[in-house]
Amino acid sequence: MVARVAGVFDEKLTEAIANSKILVVGAGGIGCEILKNLVLTGFPYIEIIDLDTIDVSNLNRQFLFHKEHVGKSKAQVAKDSALSFNPSVNIIAHHDSVISNDYGVNYFKQFNMVMNALDNRVARNHVNRMCLAANIPLIETGTAGYAGQVELIQKGQTQCYECQPKAPQKSFPGCTIRNTPSEPIHCIVWAKHLFNQLFGEEDPDQDVSPDTADPEAAGDAGASALRTEGTEAGNVERKSTRAWASETNYDPEKLFSKLFGDDIRYLLSMENLWKKRRPPTPLTWNNLPGKGNPTAQHSGLPDQRVWSMHECAQVFGDSCKALQADLKNRPEGDHLVWDKDEKSAMDFVTACANIRAHIFNIPLKSRFEIKSMAGNIIPAIATANAIVAGLAVLRAQNLLKGETRACTSVYLRPKVNHRGQLFVPEKTLTAPNPKCYVCASKPEVALACNLKQLTLKDLNAAFKDGLNMQAPDAVVEGKGLVVLSSEPGETDHNNEKTLEEIGLNDGSALVVDDFLQNYEVRVILQQKDEEKSWRLVTDPDIPMPGPKEEKPANGSNGADEPKPGPSCSKEDSDSDMEIIEEDDTGEPAPKPPKRRKVGMNNEIVDLC
Ligand SMILES: Nc1ncnc2c1ncn2[C@@H]1O[C@H](COP(=O)(O)OP(=O)(O)OP(=O)(O)O)[C@@H](O)[C@H]1O
Ligand SMILES: [Zn+2]
């Protein structure tokens, strides 16, 4: 197939293309389209990075992949398929995360531009910072259903990906999830948390047991249960759910009795909760509704049928055993990662969510519906991906012609607007936010917190969650005192110390850097007695996200799992679209590299 037809582009562009080097990040729905376009346009040198392998669910739109490729590296297969269109292109495929420290600033610097075709904010933030550091243009793309967007990010000329705070991630109060669910999604989030507690990465924010600190139940919370329940029941004694499950050898009956019997009785004892609500009904393993109601009696696809409680319990038992076996086969300390496309993981969440829904008189859902809700699936539309990828490659051509000012953002709308437009371009480039804590010439941000209460561990979380850092190091400005080190173990002994205890006070400035991202920011501490956790403060006009429940979603289209927030008074909030994203891989942060970033003269705060 002829990929480059002489005379199609003017000489200047033809030459610029011939001398170009492009990095494509992501070989999914948009990435495959971009790669195909680049190859057919005659781009001679392309590197493509994707951490994932091909799933059968990708095949409907990621047309560089076929059935025989399932399980293989996306980047490698995308390369091989694209080469069949134009074997003369030099394509280098990396089956890897772009966040890996193998791809540092010097790696980025070798390219004329980067084209992002990602599906999560963590990776997008990272590439944004790398392109700013390397001072190369980044073409950002995203779709959500029929909507899409292409945006140029160029240091000093346009907004960066982080110039404006992203809409908050949809969140649910922790006590709704743990004590008083009222919608199917509450039960689905609970079930995903349970998966993590039992088999995944344990997170104290994902506790699934009754929340005795629920302000609504204040006073008598669980008191009667504490009196009547012994530790034998397993739910009153505060031990890790994982440790307890492991002691019982993940016995499905025991797990079921604790989670859906004892814990529910414990909740019932928090009487204030049920004054205005219908109380839950505990279930007993040996007496479940729906026995003798086999699958065969139902019509429709198995996944689209709602299971009886009896079936749920069976699936619960089977999936528990399968997941336990999977966990056992892994090296000590390893854990499972929930994946909607992994059968046992999806079965487990469907069964647990429905059992809990039944207990709380919430409508049950089919496995198909739960998969879509639990995976935050927004249908990916092949044509939207193709359009956005086409626009992205046109923008790449603009850039190569030196027409940066023409590279305004373009929005693909799901429907024509009142002007009859389906593609809506911005009139001008969007100027950078001079107060941006990422792309400003001297990035600076204030952190409002109560220094008497905020611990160094919290501070680390604030840098990770609030400033989107991967491996923060923090030094007291002017003193060279290391308060946080990304070097494992170096400052961990101070984790529980408050900022006041380590000598920081109102107005103290920290220089915080992330070696992985080539990013440094000055953080000024602001003492706020009333602050329960922490809050970033930039320009007074720009509200910044705060901790946990306000943490920016990795998927601004709501593609992330809603997270429970710490406060019960917090209302759920839907997010608006910014860069539109597909699904989120929930990719874990990479391990920080072994290194000492801070200067030799810096000493580590040691208060032990
Ligand atoms: N840190 C990362 N490094 C490299 N590639 C990444 C990273 N994070 C995400 N990706 C890749 O970006 C691509 C995004 O593509 P897309 O949105 O079509 O998602 P998908 O995983 O292929 O599809 P779906 O989520 O619908 O199953 C994926 O192939 C994903 O593996
Ligand atoms: Zn910025």
C-alpha cells in the first residue's frame, strides 16, 4: 500500500514530516487510529508506549487487533499491524507504562511532539509534566461516547493539562457506603472495597465494616452490639478483614455470616440510623431466598439476568475460592487488582453487591449492569475515536508547519449545535494560567492545614493526591532539612509526627520535588485551626481540589470509581467534561526509583 503520495502536501510539510519523530502514548481506541493515520501519512519514525495487553473487549474498535492477538502486548501488535500498511516506517514499540522512570526528560526531548491517547489522569498529568520539562508540544486527545476533544499543550503558549483544576470525582460519603446504602452504586462500591480488603491492596479508606464514627448514629453507635456480640462473631473485634478472612481460610460460609449477618446485626444496633430509614435484614447462609430457582428457568443472556440470593451465595463462594487460589499463587505480599474483565473478580463484585442490595431493600442488578457501573463504562464509539485521531494528526501537521497559533482546541460534539457545527474549534489558543502550580515559571502553591494535627504521612498524601506527584521529596526552604524523602524508609520514622512537631509553622516554605516528573514546586504552609485535613490554595478565584473526596478524578468523564469521602455531609457531585477520557486502568503508581534526590548537605529530620 502506498503511504505517501508525492504532491499531496506542500514541500515544507513533506520535508517536516520526513524529518519528524513522534511519540504516541496509548495504543487503545484513539492510539490505534492515530498510529494508522501517522503511518499512512508517511511519518517515518514513531515510538508507541502502552502498558496493557489486548482484551477481547478491545476488538470491536481497536481494529489493529484481532482475535489471535488477545493477551498480547498492545504496543507490539499495533506496531506489527501498522507496519503491514507501510513497512518502511520505523516504529519502536514499548510494552510499558509511560510513568516508568525509563522515560525521563531526555527521552522525551528526542521527539518533535507527543500525542496522548490515554484514558486516565495519572498518566496524562505525568506526560503533561514531562512535555513541559522537555519543552516539546503535546497533543492531548480524549473521547467519551460521541463527544471528543483535541488540545495542544505547549509550554508558555497554551494552558497545560493542569492549569485549571479538574472537576471533582464523584464521591460517596464513607458512612453511606458502610452503613446506609440506598442505591445500587453504593453496594457496588462497597463490594469493590471488599474485594480490595480481602484480595487487593488494603486501603484504610476502604473499610467495609460498620462505621461507628457515623455522626448520624452518634451516642449509641453499636453499643448494644458491643455488649452482646463476642469476638467470636468476628465483627466487633477491630482486626483487618484480610487477616480475619485468612484465619478462616476464606471459608465462604464464615465470610458470608460475618459480612451479611453479624455486620448487619451490628448496624441494626446503631438504632439512630433506622429511625427514618427502612432497617436492613441480615441473611443466613443456610436459609437464603431463591433456592430451587435455577438459571434455566430464566430467559435472556446469562449476564443480563438478575441472580437470586441463592445463586449470589453460590457465586460468592465459588469466586472467593478462585480469588483465594489466585492470591495464594502469587509471591508473598503481592495482591490482586480488581478488573472488570476478570471473571472471578467481576462475579465476586456482582454477588456481593446484590446480596448487600437485597439486605438493604435496594433493587438488584444483572452482572451486565453491574459491570458497566463498577467499571464506569462509557461506551467507546469507534467513529468518535477515529474523528479525534484524525483531528489530532491534522494538528500534528499544523505544528510541523510552524502554525502553532492555528492549533486551537477542537471539540467533537455529540450533536450539532445551534450553528450546525459538529466540530467546534476554539477561536484562539487558551493562554496558560500564570498561577498554575505546574507550568508557571516559579510554581508555587499554599497548603492550608492545621499544623498541630497534620502528620508527615498526611503531607505526603497531600502531595500525591493534591499535587499529583508520584514520589515527592520535601525540603525546608533555606534550611535544606529533608522532611519527606521518596527513598524508602528514609523519613518513614517521622510519619506520625505532626508538622508542628517537626518545627514547621505558619508561613514555612517547603521545596517539594518529584524526580520522576522533573517537577518542583514551592509549598507555603498556612495554619488554619479549623482545617480538618488539608486544602491547596492558589489564586483566590480558582478553587483547588482538597483531599480524598475532592481529589481530581483520573477520568474526568466520571470514568473512575466513585470514592467514599470522609464526611457524611458532603453531597455527591457530577463532573463536567474537560479533556474527555475513556476508561481508567486504575494503574498503580510506579515504584519510585532508588536514589537520593536531595543534595548531599541536606539532613533528614530525625525526631525518634
Ligand atoms: N501509564 C500508561 N502508560 C502507557 N499506556 C497507558 C498508561 N495508562 C493507560 N494506558 C493505555 O492507554 C490506552 C487507552 O486506550 P482506551 O481508552 O481505548 O482504553 P482500553 O483499555 O483499550 O479500553 P477499555 O478501557 O474500554 O477496555 C490503553 O491501551 C491503556 O493501556
Ligand atoms: Zn499549567
